[in-house]
Amino acid sequence: MKSTVSYKNYLIRAESFQREKNGEWIPQYNFTRQNIASKGNDFPAQQYQLNEALPTEDAADDFALRKAMEWIDKN
């Protein structure tokens, strides 16, 4: 399950993955800012792989989304 949510003018996508077949899931996310009124390449985008391993894709995606929201709140 790949989760995508809109949060505080950002579009966040969970992209968790497995390094090994039937292995644990590594949480990863990327986000981009939505609705930019300025011209040019003035929208931040970020992708981040977390240093966690979770038993299911859903758990890893949920964790990644929470961490992305925390990053947005702090910045």
C-alpha cells in the first residue's frame, strides 16, 4: 500500500520498501509543496529513508507519514 496524504500545503507519499524478499519494511517518504504561486523551481521537494525496520508495509508507510509531518511541523 502506497499512502499519499495532503498536509499543510504539502503532498506526502509513503514509499516504504523491502531490501530482501520477505524481509522487514524500511520506511521512506517523499514530499513536495503544493500550490506554489511563485515562478520557477521554487518548491521544495524531499525524499528521506528512515533508519527503522517494521514488520509490514502498512506500518512502515504510517511511520514514514508521521515522520514527514513532524519534519514539516518543525520546518
